[in-house]
Amino acid sequence: MKKRFLAKPIQFSDMFRKFSLGLLLSAVFILSLMYFYTLFVHFAHASDETIVTSPSPEILDRVRDAVLQFQLGTSPEHFGNLKDNADAVVRDKLCGDDGSGGSEGCTAKKNPVYVGHDDQTEDATSLPVQSEQPEQESKGKIFVSDDSSRVYYFFSFSMPAESLQQAVRNIYELRRQEKNVVMVIRGFVKNDMQATVMAFEKLKRESGIDSDLPVDIDPPLWEQHGITKVPVIVSTSKRGTGKITGDVGIPYALSRFDAEVEDYGTVGHTYEIAEEDLLKVIASKQPMIEEKLRQRMETLQEEMYVLKKHDGQYGKAVEDRAYYIDPSMVLTDDVYDHEGKVLFAKGSVFNPTDHVSLGRYIIIDGKDVKQVRLALAGDYRKVMIISGDLAKLATTHRKQFWFVPDDILRRLQIRRVPVVFEQEGKYIRVTEKAI
């Protein structure tokens, strides 16, 4: 509510200022007319020629138009232009349309004003053109921008290199002028994305362009505009959709669209489209892709349960041999219980055999039938394998098998299999078994 209350005085003040300036300029016009009326009467009495002393309809119309502009809410920056227009009206009547009169101030030249994309000019005495679109000034011309407009350049790498290079340069310049121009291709070069990227980078390099240009791969857009040959230039805007087929150049096509938006048909050389429709390529390869994925999933499932990384690293035990491993370790950090109390302090020596019973384990080569039989014949907490198909072993023998952890192989210094390890006092006894 506070913002609305504050906005009302500002709006009233702006309206009052415009109304006052309108009255002031109207008074200037009337006084000017009265002055020239008196001057013309004096000339009429001084000569035998008949001079029209009443204001012409053209002057009255322009005065009414000027006042109407204030009623329509003319922006403040146009007030100065209105006064200049009034002076120009009077000067035209004194000096003549060609400015050849001898009165002072008749040497002023008329300045043409360009509006939009037209090449037609209006007298400098014309009122400023109002538009809802923002105006952009460039090289003395005023272009009315249209955010909804877009130009598509449909192309293929089957086109001559010179044509493609010229198109890239034209699009680069148009985008520098903030024109919404996009290059559109139907699919990948040779159905290869990397080949497409390399082809376009080469095209930019040969065109002398070192900045990015947007390129869309949009098969539905090709179908929407019914494109069967290239190049095709399509312009879409509030005025409608224009289309030109043929190698005529983008500037020429835009000039035709400025004159009239329509389908001009084929007006230049055309070329076949080398790239296949990307969506159709994907659709045609879908069954093959699904089959490869299915095969890959089966392979992954098989490999998931097969251990191969230790193949060739461990020999076969040729005699029974036992050795002992001290599992004690020096703690590098404090060990806490569930209540946050320190069970074992940092730096203390910890031996797991003082607190748990390790049990009896065997490590075998799962691909060796004799080693598998040895493991099945014994009473072991776990049977671990360094190689073989875990799922196949479990299915065949109705017993669970495990992959051996790398840390156990390292800490127990395993070199040959089969090997049994178990707790003996404060040590771990490791026994290689010959079969």
C-alpha cells in the first residue's frame, strides 16, 4: 500500500508537467502564427501581389498532431523534437520546400530519418515514431527489434566449401548485430559425432571465424518446414514465416523477407542432403543397441562372480609346510567403545587373538578340482578362492564360497595354495597343503 501511495504523486506530477509543456508549445505555435500573419499583411499592403494570409490546412493539421502527441503521453525526450518540428514548419513556408528562400535560417538542411527496415525516408519535420519495441540505433538508422524473430539456415556438408564459408561469415556478422540466426543440420557427418565436430571446426577455421556459432541438430524442424534440398533459409517472426530455397546468400534472402514474408520457392542452386536423419538412424539401430546391451548385461553378470586377477600369481603347494604370523599391531589412533570410552590407547600394541577366536579357514584355487574336494572334505568356517567361478561353485556343490580379500593374502604372506590358516595361541598358523 505504501508503494502505491507514493506512486500517485509522481504520476500526477509527470502528467502536470507534460500538460504544462503542451500548453506552452501550443502558445508558441499560436504566437508564431500571429507574428507571421502580421508580417504577411504588411507585405500585402506593400506590394500589388496577393498573398494568402490565413494559415494553411497543412500547418493546422501539424499543430493538432503535435498537441495530440502530448495527449497520448509523448515521452519527455521528444519535447525538443516537437519544437524543432514547429520551427521547421514555419521555415518551410518562408524559405520554400527546397530551402532556397533568402530569409535568415533558410540554410538548414533536412535530415532523413530511417525507421524499421524500410529504405523510405521521412522529412525531418515528421513527428517521432512511437513503438512498443525497443529501438536500436546503428549507423544513423533506427532498427526496431523483434525478440520473437529467428532465422534458420538449413545446410549440409554436401554443399560447396565456398558457399558454407560465406554463410558462416554472414551468420557471424548478423549475430554480432544481435540478430537471432541459427545454423541447423539434420544429422551427424557419416553418423559420427566426432566427425561432425571436426568438420564444423574446420569450416569455421577456413572461414576465418574463431568464436563459437550455434549449430542445432533438429530433424523435426527439417520435417516441419518440408526441407528436402539445401540450403534453405527460413525466417519466423510476428509477420509470419518466410522461406527461400537455394544458394542465394543470407543477405539477399533477408532483403526479400523485409519486402514480403512468403515462400519464394527455389531461386538458386540446391544440393542433396548428405547427413541422415539422426532420429531415424537411432530408431534403425535401436534393436541392435538393445541386443548389445542384453549381451553386455549377461557378460557382466557372468564376470561379476568370476575372479581372474590373481591368475598366475600363486603356485601350487608341493609339500606340507607351516609358518606362524604374529597378528599384533601398534595402534595409530585411539579405539573407543559405544559409550565413547577409550578401549585401546594410541600407540598400544593390540593382538586380536586376545579378544576373539579366529576359527579355521582355507584358501584354494577354485578351478582346481582336487583343491575344491579338499575344501569340501574339511571343517572350515569359510572356503575362500583366489581364482574361479564363485556362482558356479556354489550352485554345483550347494555350499557358499568367498573371494579372498587382498589384505589377507598380504598379511598372511600367502605364496602357494591350498593353504589353511587358524589361530594357535597368540599367533596364526599358516599351513600349505600338498595334494
